[in-house]
Amino acid sequence: MTEHQDKPVVESFQLDHTKVKAPYVRYIDTETGPHGDIVSNYDLRLTQPNEQAIPTGGLHTIEHTIAVLLRERIDGYIDCSPFGCRTGFHLLTWGKHSTEEVARALKESLEFIAYKATWDDVPATTIESCGNYRDHSLFTAKEWCKQILEQGISSDPFERKVV
């Protein structure tokens, strides 16, 4: 591909990160596969971009824990992966869900982590089951989840519509 040819557009890189109001859930896009399968992508933004970033140990623990909690709450859950900027996650699902539904599932999951989770509730924290098993912090995860919940999770990225 030469410099002047069209390059693929990454939707998330087109988002004006100065205009969003975190924490929120944002529907990004839906892709339809060759057999008609629908995969939807959501932005689960937990902290305000360029103002805060969740430390890796806490984010890693949230990631492992919501991998189970969101699977229990969202039909068609595929994957939930952290952003490199450490401000949230991409959620992939089969089919399409409303941002309100996803925000409620996220809120319930973060409430569990903040107020109920013990180390036994964090899956895959051994050398055999995790690629960086030493980099976890349930304490940090709990503190960040409490802070996020105090702000409320919005079903809209630009206007506060707290679920």
C-alpha cells in the first residue's frame, strides 16, 4: 500500500476523546460475516480519556473478573479486551444489544468486584493460566470500581444517561 492509497479506518481513532464523558458504554459498530453472523463492538469506557488511566494490576484483575461476570449477563458475549490506554475495554458480542443493557451488565459486574469479590472470585491468576500472573491487584480493582460506580455508568458517551 502506497502512502496515497486509502488506508483502513479505525473507528475508535476517529472518536474525539475530548468530547466524551466517562464512564459510559458506546456502541461502535456491527460487522456482518459471510454467513450473516453479526458481531457488535462496544466501547466500555471506565475513566476519562487523557485524565486518568487504571494501573495495570487493577485493570488486569478487572479484565479477568468481568470475563466471567459479563458472560453471565450478556447473551452472545465473545470477548472483552482492555484498551492499551488503560481507560476501558472493547466488548465484542454476537448480535446487537442496547447500550442500556450493556451498561447495566457492566454496572452489576463492577458492583460485584467493588463490594463482594474476594481473591477466589478472580479467575486465571496462576502461572499456568495467565501470561502475567504477578500483575494483579484486587485492592486496586476494587478501589477503581468504587470510583467508577460513584460517577455512574452512562448509556451515552456524550450526554450523561446513568443507568
